[in-house]
Amino acid sequence: MTRDDAPRSGVATDGGPEGEPAEVPDQRRDEESATAGLTTAPLDGDEDTAEGGRADGERAAGAAVPGSFAGTRAPGVGGALSWVARELLGWGRWFWRQLTSMRVALLLLLLLALASIPGSLIPQERSDVTVAADFRQRNPGLSEFYDRFQLFDVYSSIWFSAIYILLFISLIGCIVPRTWQFIGQLRGRPPRAPRRLDRMPAYTTWRTTAPPEEVLAAARQRLRRRRFRTDVADTPGREGQVAAEKGYLREAGNLLFHVALIVMLVAFAAGQLYHSEGGKLVVQGSGFTNALPQYDDFSSGQLYDVDELERFGFTLDEFHYAYSRDSVDIGTPTEFRADVTYWTDDGTEESSSIEVNEPLRVGDAKVRLLGHGYAPVVTVTDAEGNTAFSGPVPFLPQDNGFTSTGVIKVSDYVGPDGEHDQLGFQGFFNPTYNIDEVRGPHSTFPEPDYPVLTLNAFHGDLGISSGIPQNVYQLDTEDMEQLTDESGDLFRFDLLPGESVELPEGRGTLTFEEFENWATFQIATREGTSWALYGSMAAIAGLVGSLFLQRRRVWVRARTEADGLTVVEMASLGRTESARIPEELAALAADLQPDAPMERPAERDGAADASNEAPEGDDAEGDDAERDASGTDATGTDATEDDDAGAAPDAPDARKPDSPPAEGAR
């Protein structure tokens, strides 16, 4: 929100010579009327305090309280209560004016930006519970400090919500009164011209033989052609004039910008309160149904009902990928596409493709493609030869070469002694296998040029029967024992697709059948995203309008002199100083020349010396009416000094109506 100072009218405020008023009251009112309404921004001092605006008679009785809003406190209990009420009301008004001021609004915007930084740096429990829990485990002391200030849940914290709500109220408190004031300006007429047009920042004048009525009609026509709002005034005792105004879209753009900010704030708030977001890893050939138990991780807004999840599902038919082999950008994905078949609750089934930044839209839900990896297909048989486990196991990439780690858990297993046991395998899957002394087994390229599965084996209690949730990608070996080979060394093996290995002590076999592709998807439903987009576009449009459009006023006055010629005066005033104001006025004056051609005065004897002398005859009547016997003009300012100070070198003098108008607006 802006708080622009109202433009000065250009009327001198310094006092004149001793004993003379600084300004004629009617003229002052004219000047103030000319500049009024150029902005709807609130000004300092719009509302006086109760003490300053109170009449002297009201302070006559009672005790004065310096520095208070309530002013004088009358005696008695009633006076004290009345004083307290006025004081509270004064403080309330003061707080409201501060809250809706530009300084506080900018401060709140800065605080909101600063408050968002911890939410980006510190793990948020609503977005990633696992990472936040791991941070708590590794930093217990710091986590206690973060909990005290709600830094694990920044966007739902009390202090962040307070900043958000105060900014919201500040914007509304600024927009509502300015909107009504702007509507009133649209319904009103352009203000009448001030008495002294030559005091405006841009001014020109000339004499013509065209009647005043024709001059004003032509001026109004040309102003309307330039999209000015015009009004014709012919006040008794004054000359005919045309008042015009343009640039209302500047204030409209300003208001649009602030309204768009409110729309964006509401949209973001709705998105936080009414949203659901979850992730799911799907192996090629498998599917997903949009139900809460199907998610690997899930978070939602405080007002979101999980029963409102969009009813649909999909199957990952095939995943297409390709990686660059150029030396410059080796390993960079060049193709990343998931072909899926999805269905809705009405039985409709369709095929589609999901690519990066091209999500699948089903109702209000969006399915985005996030990542890719490999899932080795493993078959484990027990000591009795029965299949204890068979299926794909996703391994998670750890680097750009897709060195992937994973865990295989076999819970339904019978050992060599015929007793129930459990097996666990952990290790690496490297699509392009390599090994060295520093890194050990690792992959050098994402595509499966030389796929190798490297594992070691454990037996014992996996801990999955304890009822405590476990990470499927981690193996808890606290209650397990690692298998060893015949020589007593730790049992570790490497397998290519199609190869098998015998487990020690007759515990069965493990076969690496093949590998499948998997993809991770994000399924999100969020309210207000379209409104946030429209609000941001409207904010940009409003900002452009408020920055590049200019509010300005133009006045054209025409009067008939005693010699029968018409004196035409034109002046322009903008909300802010700009070189476009005099240029536009000069163009308007030049455009008006065909209908009001300038009348060149006849040569006079001694023109070089007479130009500095006082005008003679009827032409001096206008100036004589505004000068008194002491040689000052109507404002109390010395006429000669005012002429020298107010005119630019190439501008026509307001008191020399014969000066040419073109290039004459200053």
C-alpha cells in the first residue's frame, strides 16, 4: 500500500510584504481544489487527536492530561469514565492508523518473508515426518529449542499466523476506504480551473480571433479524443473553461494490486488448510489406489477430511527412461515418462502418460512423476526347498550413478533345524557395476549396462512382530546374527540377473531373477491454486498500471479581451513531476491551432524597449486588477520577482498573451 504525498499546487505560501495577506482565500481554495483527489492514499494528519481537535470551551473545566488522546478529564467518577473511554478510543484509532499505514504493511511483508526462512531450512513435520524425526534424534538439545518456538511446524505456528492475519487486516483496512473514495472520484467531475493557471507546472497562452465558444468546443473535442474526462464550466463573472482529467487507471491499478495481494493471501491460506499430499513408490506392473493405507507418506491440512480423497487408481504399465552419455552432461536424463492406465469410481478406464511437469489430472487431484529407480526381483527358498519369498524389492538410488541400497526381509522362513526363523539381506544394486578400494561396490552410470546385486545375509528376529512401525528400507540387526561361510568369513555375494547362491549351513537359496523399474509419484489435492495464479497475474497487471500510468489534469480557459481578441490559456498538472506533462500540453496546444490560430500582434515602435514596460490600454486591465498601489500582485508577491522566478527561459509569459504556444508549455 502506498502513502504518497499530495502534489503541491504551486501556490506561494510565504507571506508578502509587511501588512499584506500571504494569499487571497478564494485563490487558495481554487488551488487546493485543483490538486485535490489526485491520490486516494491516506495522509498524515488526516485525523486530529481528540485533544487537538477539541474546542477550548471543552477544556475549560477539569484537569488537563498532557500527551493523552482523551484531553481534559472532568471531575467525578463520570468524568473519569468518560476520559478512559475517550482514551481507549483514541488509542484504538491510533493503532488502526498505524496498522493500515505503509510502514507497518512493509514491515509485515518483511516479517512474513523472514518467517518463511525457518520453514525452508528446518525439517517440517507436516511435510516430512521421517526427516524431522531423524533430526530430533541427532539433535536433541536443538530440537527442544525448536519445539519451544514451533519451528518444526512454522506455517501453523501462532507467531506466523499472527503476522499473516495482521497483514491481511492491514491490506483490507487500506483498500476499503480508498476504494470508496476512488468510486466517488469516478462519479464526480474534474475540478474547475484555479484562478492563476500560470502557477501550474505546465502552462501556455496565446491570443486568437476565434470566439471563446468555438475554442472551448474544439478543446473539449480534442481532449475527449485523447481519452480525457471533460467538463465545461461557464461561471458568471468568470471566463469559459474546460476541465479535463485522465489517468484513473493508475489508481485502479494500485487498488487492483492490493486486492490481488488479498486474493493471494486467501488462496495460500486455503491451500494450507484444505490440502492433501502423499507419496507412493510403484513398481512397474503394480498399481495404486487413492486410499490412505496405500500411501508411503501422507500429510493434509487441518481442515481437510481424508474421506474427501478423490476416488481413482492407476497401474504403472511401463516406465521409459534414457540418460545422456555425452562427456559434458553424462548421466543427465533425456527421457522420463511413465505410461499408466487409470480408472475412476464411475468405472471409466483410460491410458495416459505422466512426464516431469506434466502431471495426470483426475478430478481435483494431480499425480506428478518424481523419481525412478530399480527393483531387483528376488526368490528365496528355505531349508526345506519351499519358496519363502519372491518378488521385486525397490532399492533407493544414492548418487547420480544410481548406486542403490536396499533391504530384503524374509519373515516366513523355516531353518535347517525345522524351526521357524527369519532372514534379512542388505546391500547394493549397481546398474553399471564397478568396485575400487575407496568406494567399494558402486555404479558408474544410471542405465543397466552391467547390473550386479551385492548382498550380505543375517538371521534372527527382524522385529516386525513387535508392533512398532519400521522403515522398509532399513534393516534392524540388533537381534540378528550375520551369516558366515565355511571359512568363517562374513558371507557376502555378488549376483548377475539369472544367477543363484546357496546360503550357508543348508539354509536354502537366493536367486536374482531380473530387475524391474519403479517410479515415485506425488498425489496432491490443493485448494486455491488457480486463485493464487489469477491473483499473481492481477498483481503484476496492477503494478504495471500503477507504475507506468500517470494521473493528470488539463484546463483550457478562453476569454474575450476589450480589443475583441480571445485569450486562450492552457495548463496541466500531474500527480508527480514528469517531463511528459509539458510535452503533452504542448501537443494539445499545437493540435488546437487549426481551430484557434494564434494572432500575431502588429509591430510597435520601440519593440525592444517597450517589451519590458508595463502593458498599455485595455491589455493591462487584467494585470491591474490583480495589483494594488504598492506594485504587488493578488497573492502579495512582488510581480516582477514572481515573473522572473516562475517562467522558464523558453516558456511564454502568462502576462504576454502574444507568445507562441508551441514548445511553450513549461
